[in-house]
Amino acid sequence: GQQLNQSPQSMFIQEGEDVSMNCTSSSIFNTWLWYKQDPGEGPVLLIALYKAGELTSNGRLTAQFGITRKDSFLNISASIPSDVGIYFCAGAFIQGAQKLVFGQGTRLTINP
Amino acid sequence: GAGVSQSPRYKVAKRGQDVALRCDPISGHVSLFWYQQALGQGPEFLTYFQNEAQLDKSGLPSDRFFAERPEGSVSTLKIQRTQQEDSAVYLCASSKGLAGGQETQYFGPGTRLLVL
């Protein structure tokens, strides 16, 4: 099935470093979402973006909806141990309740 | 509980067996989704319900997969004659289903299915 192109696939960083990951698509999306998934759990929504060009922050997290509507990035500043996990981008074609298309995930590992 | 719950959390099946996976959405949520997550991959959409109506089943990989939500709350995903390639985590998500709204899908913990 269709998936978004998410990079990098994995990151190994030191505690306190900033993190950046991004997602691209050949299709236009009208909604971009960023989720975090911990082992044995379902994805949890971090940030939702609904307008092209939108820049949104949630604490140490910042995400942007690309102006072309085909890409998005997520930044995490001053990483802490609890940031460890797998981050997924997801796109939706229309607003409202409908299916999400996910990226392959970025696995974040933090060395204390 | 207040979240989406799924049962069983783990299921081991012999190839050829039928399995049934249950999802209890957040109370009052109109929309319900099933996703399949293979190891090391992102979730992939299977099917979507609005109340009891199955509005999109385009992601179901074969006619061995069947989902229902007869009373518009609890949903069951059934896989008949399981194959090894069916091994995955099956995630359920629900949302309020506000018409034209900016929805948030809340995910359950998933059922990890292993077909031997």
C-alpha cells in the first residue's frame, strides 16, 4: 500500500541535542500529522497541521506543513530520554474522519 | 477506561485457523478505523466505519478479511484461514466523527497476531 517517504529511518543522538525528521509524498495532502509510538502501544498524536505553510509548536516539538502540501517536518529541541521511540508522519487527503497514510517511521535513540 | 481498548493483546494462530480481534472504541465516537502494522513499518489502513456503516474497505488485503460493527460501537476484525503473511499488529482507532471537523484519531494498543 501507499506510504509516505520518511527520513531518516533511525537516529542516534546525545541527550540535549536537537532532532529533525521529515516526510515527503508524491501526492498532495490536506492534513499532516505527527505521531509517536512506544513499544507495545498504539501511536499517540503529537501535532496536527491543517493548512499549507502552517508552523505549529507543542512544547519542545515544532512541525511545519510544507507549502506544496507534499511534505512536512518535525523538529524536537533539547532532547530528553523520554523522547525515545518511533515517530511517524501521516497524511490525509481531506479533513474530517478518513483514512491516514503513514510514513515508515523514524526510530529515535538517545544516549544519556 | 477512557481510551480505545483491544483484545486480545496477543494471539498466536496456526496457519489456516480463523481469528477474531475485538476493538472497543472511546464511548460516543462515531468513526472507527482498523490499520495493519507490519514489523518495522508504519500502519496501513484496512477499513473505516461511521456508526455501523462500513464506508471504506479498500485496504482489506483479501476476502479472508472481514470487519463488522453491528451496533455502531464495538467492532470485530475477522481473518479467515490465516496465513503467515497475516502476522502483524492490528490497530484500531476511533474519532468523534464530527462532520467536516478536524479529527483526531485515538489509537488502541493493538493486537499482535503471529501466524505459525
